Amino acid sequence: MNSKRKKMPLAVALIPIILLLASLILLIAIEGAHAVQDWSATVLLGSAAVACLIAVGFYHRPLRAIKTGMLKSFSQILPSFPVLLLIGAVSATWMLSGTVPLMINYGLKVLNPTMFLFITCATCSVISVLTGSSWTTIATIGVAFMGIGTVMGYGHGWVAGAIISGAYFGDKVSPLSDTTVLASSSTGVRLFTHIRYLMITSVPAMTLSLIAFMVAGMFTDLNGDANAVEIERALAENFNLTPWLLMVPALTVTAIFLRFNTNLVLVVSALAGLGAMFLFQPGIVERFIADGHSYHAIASTVLLTDTSVSTGHELLDSLVSTGGMAGMLPTVKLVASAMIFGGALMGTGMLSTITESFTRRLNGPRSIVGSTVASGLFLNSCTADQYLSIIIGGNLFRKIYNRNRLEGRLLSRSLEDSVSVTSVLIPWNSCGVTHSAVLGVSTLVYLPYCFFNILSPLMSLAMAWTGYRIRHMKPGLVAVD
């Protein structure tokens, strides 16, 4: 083997990414947007293989370096696997226990259809601030709002966009959010200094989003009144809609405020839902028993496999069908494939080649913030993981912000505006894959309606362009109040 490795040019380092994007665009053009979910894993693995072949075959990159990149990517994404499976269990038990049907029923009776998108976005933002988790918010109350909006006659993209916009605003500004803590700590900025500075871009982005959802509700031609009456009747006929079912979300919120870790919160939530199903839904339990299931088998079936309830109403049947943990396995497969792709780019040195070319000649707040935002979007696409993207972005830009005497809080805000909120917009990113599966809406379908997620990086660029509240400091990343 040649001991001297050739330097990889930027054009070569971009080949796997160009191959990935070109393949997905071709898929969408030929098969439609739904094909992205079906073929993304194959395309990601193929692109990862091309990256490794180029690095090893032409540039003599050692296999141990590729292994190191894979392990780094694996260590970041592995914790999401049990979370994904548990989310599947929570979705199943909350549905079959009658918890989500109860929320849908209440929502149809109480919510004004014209203001529905506005209320959905605002409610999800409040819950996400309190919980610090967009994933938990979307997997619980978000699923209920999805059902309500569908019955009212809203398009799936609009409802999912309102849910995700609200959930990610709350996640972004909550001191309980792991991404918020990570963005501040990885850039050396105090947490509440970071959050206060975030508000300068987040509040205008959220305000514009709420206005957009309010206007959309006013001008959307809804024809769901007849559906709503039929759904309410079918819900009452198939579920025992007792207010006691609200104990399930109450227990979940209690676990969150007791600072249980995410996995434990989801376990508590799933078991609470399962217990509520046995306690309050004897009709559903009897259907399982009639099919030959024991009580133990009922529990494992609900938690692990696909289940459905025949309500006599086609739309409601589609809303209450569940996949359990098995329903999340395609999502796990796609996240694992994205992990391999990200690991290949890091291990082959292609990612460092590309990011260095981004930052080589940066000078001034406009170009530096612009490159931070562009790099955040790029890293989200390459690593398929928001945590890894924040860490890499923080390490990549700290010296550049320091050299140009820019505050650390500007870097932490730019990372949050470009990484945390846009991860859900990328079809193969762990966030995009998860929420697409939980809400039952393709990433490319809800993407145009995630106003807050789209406006956040644009607002960051606008603040950099105007220079509003951007200060030059003494050398060193200084966190100021």
C-alpha cells in the first residue's frame, strides 16, 4: 500500500452527496414523494459504499479511520433506537386505551375549525416548552391534533406543519431541551444567555408562523362538518370516552416534571396507556379475547405489532390503526442507514474536506453567520443527526468566531437556528424519519407548511445582515447577558 496518501479534492469529496441528492430527485420525479421513504435506506447505503470505495481505493484512506468515523456516528445515534421503538408503543397504547380518541372527541366539540391550526401550533409550543421535548409532544398530543385536523378537513401537510412548528419552537427555547443545552455548552455560552439571545430570532419567526396559520384557517374551505358528526358517533360507539383517561397524559407529564429520562418517561406513558386499555376499554379487550388472545398475549400484541379496530367508519379506522414497536422498525432501519452514511463521510475525511472549504476565507458577521447556517443544514443532511451536527458545527466555527471577535452566543444561536429546527425537514434525518412515521405524513408533504422551521434560519440570516444586537468582543468567545 502507498504510505503517502493523496489529498482529496473538494469535487471528489462531494461525489457521495451529489449521488445521494441526484438519486432522491430522480426517485421523486419518477415515483413521487412517497418513494423517498421506501428507497432512502438503499440510496444512503449505496452512497456510503461509494464514499468508502473512493477513499480506500483511490486515496488510501485506512480502514481504521473509517471504522472510527462509523463508531462516532453510531455512538450519537444509537440512543435514539429505543426511543423510536418506545414511541411506537406509546402511540399504540394511547390509541387503543381511548386516550387519543378522547382528545379527538373533545377537540371536535371545543375547537373552532377556523382557528384550529393557530391553536394547534400554540398548544404544541407550550407543551414542548414545559416538557423540553418535541419528540414527546408530537408523539402524544400531536397525534391527537393530527386526527382532529384530518376530520375537520384540513390537509395532512397543514396539520403536521402546525404541530411541528409549535413543538420545535418550544423545544428550541426550553431550558429542559437537550439540544438547547448542547448548543450552549458546546459553544461555551451560559444556558439562559443562549435562550435570551435565541428569542431575538425565535419570537419573530413564531409570530409570523402563527399569523400564517391563522390566515390559512380563515381562507381554507373546510367540509368536515358531516365527517365530524359521524366520527363523534363512531368514537362513542367503539370507545368508552371517560374523563378518567386523562390520567394517562397526567402520569406522563408527572414523569417529565420528575426529570425522568426520556426512555423512562415513554415506558411510564406506554404502561399507563396499556393499563387504561384493560381498565376502561373492555369492548376492545373482548375483541382480542374473541380472537384467541390471552391477557398476556393482548399486551404483547398491542405493544409490539400492528393492530386495528374496526369501527365501521373508514376514516376513523385509518386514524385508530396502530403499528406498535414493529411499525417503527422501518424508521429504525432508515436511521441506521443514515448513521452509516454519516459515519462514512466522517471516516473517509470527506466531511472535513467539505467543511474546511466552507470556512477557509470567512470574514465579517454576514458571511460567517451565513456559512454557519449553510453548514448546519449541510451537516444535518450528512450526519442525519442533530446532536452530531451541533457538536461538529460548534467545534468547526469556534475559532472563526473567536478570530473575528464575535460573541459565542451568536454561534450558539446560529447553530440552533440552522440545526435543531431543520433536522425535521430532511427525509433521512432521524427527526424527519421519526415524525413522518408518527404523524403518518411524508416529510416532503409537511415540509412547506413548517413555517417556523423554515423561518428560523432565514431570521438568523436577516439579523446578521442588519447587524441587530451583534457585537464585537475582545478575543475569546465571551458569553454576555
